[in-house]
Amino acid sequence: MILCTAQISPCWQNPNCTLSSIKNRIAEAMECDASFISFPEQVITGWDPLDGKNFVQTEEDEIISVLKEYARDFGIGLLGSYREMHHPCPRNTAIAIGPDGHLIARYSKMHLFSPEHENQAYTPGEEIALFSYDGCRCGIAICYDLRFADLFRLYRDGGADLMLVPSAWPASRMRHFELFITARAAEFQMYIAGINTVGETPVDRYAGGSLVAGPDGTVLSRGSEVEELLFTEISPDHVVEVRDGFSVHHDRRNKLYQNLS
């Protein structure tokens, strides 16, 4: 599986502009034989923790319909995220679309970023999302979720080889972005792909730095501070090799942990 992490800037509150940019990036990725392309958190509008009213849509509305069309027309798997209609507040949701244009997974951000009051404008998700693509078992998390290891343990126990983490991680905390990606990869022996935003929005400044770490925590791809596409070969067989060669999870003492807690 050739994963393309598309580190792009959103057109602030302008979905049509961003969708046009996404189309161009998909075309570029296809020229490099990518089989799946992932975009940053709330890429369609730009991440805004306080805006739960503008451009809130369902899967049948224009934004997702266009993304499905792109996936089908180019014959590529795609991960995008948007503000999903939900009551009483929308959800910060990422969706995976197959090369036939059909939805194959949906994940809503479980851990909302309370320091910027995202929890006041959005509803947290309550389910993980796993899907298979090109022989690879994939899971989805979003940005702030990286700080919560329990979520990644659930995915690891569910058989995930690769975690896709669309993000709007600010420039001021990029050290933590790399720390959590590499730590989660080594801790749970899986690929972790953090796809970050670049540029400046009314919310914050973003410095890219998208990162893909292998199942031993080694950094395989690293983005700069500008828009770019990164390409990484993902091998489920390598995940098996790492887990078999260093079977740390066999030494977990789940019953003891439960008793102690």
C-alpha cells in the first residue's frame, strides 16, 4: 500500500476552493502511484473549535458527495474530514472512501480539545473505526486523540496495522506531535500517520511537519513547513515481523491492571 499524506492548507471557510485544491492533489498523487490519500483535520473549511454552525453537512450533502466523486473518478482511496450534522451539536468527523466512491469507514473525534473549548461546540464520538484496504487493516483517530494511549490500544487489539490521524496541530507544540506519533507507533507496534495542516488561520499557525512512523517508532516520512505530498510504503507483513520479533504485548497483565484500578 502506497500511502500519500497530503499536507495542505485549507481555504478558510471556503469549501469549494479547498475541494478544488484537493482534486489537484489527488491528481498529483496518482502520478506517483499512490493507492490511498489522506488529508488534514477539517480540511474542507479549516479547523475551528468554536464553529459548530457553518458548513455542517450530512454524508449526502455536497462536500462528501464531491469527495466520493473524486475517489471514484481517480480510482483511489481517500480520507477527508468535515463537520458532520448531529444533534444537539455537530461532530468532528473523518470518513474513508473507497476507490469505487463508497464510504468504508467513519470516525468522530472522541477527545475534543477542551483547552480551545471544542467540547462546547461539538459532540464527541463514541466508536472506533476499522477498515481494510489493500491488505492493510486501518484505523482512524483525529489530532488531540494522539494524547490518549487507551484509544490506540483499542485499535491495536482490533488488529490495526496503520493509524491515520488527520490533524490541525499548532506550530507551537510540534515537538509533542512528533513525540506522540513515534511513541504510539513504538508502543503499539503499528504505523502511525499524522497528516497536519500548514499555514495560518484565525485560530492558530500551523507548521506542517506531517509524520509517518513505522511499527518500531522509526520515522519514515517527515513533512516540511509548506504544502507537499509525502509517500510512504505501508507493509502489514512488517507489522507482523516487529510484533513477532519483540512480543512486548504478550507481557501485559490486564487482569492485574483491572484489579489495581
